[in-house]
Amino acid sequence: MSITRSALVIGGGIAGPVVATALRKAGIEADVHEAYSGPSEGIGSGLALAPNGVAALDIIDAGDAVRRIALPVAHMRLAVGGRDHLLPGLADQPPLQAVDRGELHRTLHEHAVAAGVSFHYGKRLVRVDEHADGVTAHFADGATATADILIGADGIRSTVRGLIDPAAPGPAYTGMLGFGAQLDCDLDLPADTMVFAFGAKAYYLYWKTAEGRVTWGANLPSKQYFSLTEARAVPAEHWLRTLRETYAPDTPGGEFARRTTVANLETTGALHIMPPVPHWYRDRLVLVGDSVHAPSNSSGQGASLAIESAVQLARCLRDFAMPTEAFAAYERLRRDRVEGIAARAATINRSKTPGPFARRMMNALMPLMVKTVMNPEKTMGAERRYRIDWDTPVQRELAAVTR
């Protein structure tokens, strides 16, 4: 029987509420401590949850709540130099679920509260004291909290990651800045279709909402690094000029940029990818979500992997007596999967700014590429079919893997 009866969760974005809710399901008390002054709503832009991520939410009974705020995306197109190519899907899998990030945060927060999770705001972690039977977290406001274990769900700039391993790598910059907007635009596109576009100078994606509006996201190449705070400190008018100049040759990207305004521009700053993290845990401290694995947005799996890992961590803590045993099992279940997906996304990143010749070659070879290197069965089949068996003991699953 597990000796873990309580957990402190640091971070209230996506992984934090999910792991706290899953821990409650596993019979472990868990509360969330968030550095921001309130719930993280109204931040970020749209994202898409893959079928595997939504299936993990179903385990904690949050899947239907997320589906209610999401737009099913059953079809995908690739646009190269203005030419569209329909990408085959996985017929046996549910559609992607496109959702506003702030709405997703709100929904997961509300679901966690309903499950009995308490949220404490303005709690910026500064240090942790470990003792024989637990950990005590110290926060910048002078408050403390004690539990059997501490879980770092505090994002790519994780404080907990540095406490586990001061030499741990930080996030790597992809060379692109993220922007997004939702706008009124007369676009002939089915509401269940997402388009990934390789423009003349930069990559972007877009889809139509159920209300008929267009959501678009831009990956703007930038040699200069801008954190979220730094990017938002730059006047929005500057970014609008840059976006309009960059996407002017593109259809419909140029129209999207022209219709985006200061009022609806969402600036997300540098896009990152986490390199492999050598140490996922130490003693009674462990990492989950973007703090330990954050593939670039090209993967289409960032949020879904965070959700999966949160559920798997709770499952391991349920099934192993000692925290370090549970953490080791959790890493064995997750490391190969998340690092493989991150490697695939890194390859995609390198192709996001093809030149004129490369765009012509992509269009010419696209029919063959769709059947080979871009075949969804080969690239995404195993990723999206992944399902967590909550009811099977982790020990049995690991034994089957090692045979």
C-alpha cells in the first residue's frame, strides 16, 4: 500500500489541476499552489487536444466538460505556396478538439475544485525543506505548506526542476515567436477543418469556429529572443506591422494579418522546446507536464502529453509503496514516449520556413510524401491511439513491457 497520502502541486495551468484531480481519484489529498494572483484565464491562444489527451481526461471525468467548450476538427489540410493538400486522417480515431487555452484552464480548474482540490494563489515557491516523512514548501509571501510529496507542474521555467537538479537544462528557443487572434473573416472553410500553411516567409495555421469566426496562429521567425513578458512589453502596433509585412504575400494569411487589431492580438512570446531532462525526480520531489517535457507546438501533443503524464503519475503513486518507486515507474512509462514525440516535432520545426524552390518541391512531391513520410499512420498513429488503463496495476503493465 502506498505511504503517500498528501501532495503539494506547484502550478495551476493544465498539468497541475489534472494531476491534483487524478490524485484525489487515487485516494491521495492534493492541493494546488499557483504563483499568479488568480486563475490563469484569458491567457494564450487556441490549442488542439489530440484523442489520447481527451481520453486521459475521461479517466478523471473531465473529458465531456472539455468537449463542450471545444470544436471538433476532423480534417486537416496542408497549404504550401497557396496550394492545398488534404491530409489523410486516422479513421478509427475521434477528431482533434480545438479549444481556447484560457477556457481550457477555466474548465480544468472548475473540475478540480468540484473534485475537492483547493487552489492557493500568490504562492511563488522559493525553496523546499525535505524531512524524513515529507516536504515543506516555502513561498515568497512567507507562507509554508507541508505534505508527503511535492509535484512540480510549474511550466517550462520550472522552479522545482532547479531544486531537483540545479544543473538541469532549461527550455530551448525554436527561433519563432507565437501570436494569435480570433477575428471576423469571410472564409470558405468547413468548421471541422484545420489548415497548416507554409507561407512565403513564415508558417501559420487557422480554423473556423462554430460561430463562423476564424482563429489563426502565427509562428513568426525571429533571431531575437522575447520572453512572454518581453514580447508583451513591445507595443502591439509594432507586432502588427511585422505580422502584416511578413504575411502580406500569403492568401489568406495576409488577410488575417490585416484584420488583426491591437484589441484582439494575442502575444505569446518565444516558442520553446524542452531538451531531455536527465532527472525527473529526487527523493520526494517530481516533475510533470511542461516542467519536464514540452515538445514544440509543431507536435500537436504538448497539452495532451501533459495531461497523460499527470494521470500516469497519480496512477503510479497509487500503486507503489514508496514515492521514489512510484516516480521511477512513472519515468519508465513516460520518457521514451514524450522524447520521441519531441524529436518528431523538432524535425517539423526545421521545415517551417521553406524557400521558393523548396515550396515548389513540396508541392510536386506532396502526393508521394502523404503516402510515405507524412502518412498519419506512420507519424501519428501510435501517438493518438495511446490509452491509459487506469484500472490495471502499473506493476503488471511494466512487467509486460519488459518481457
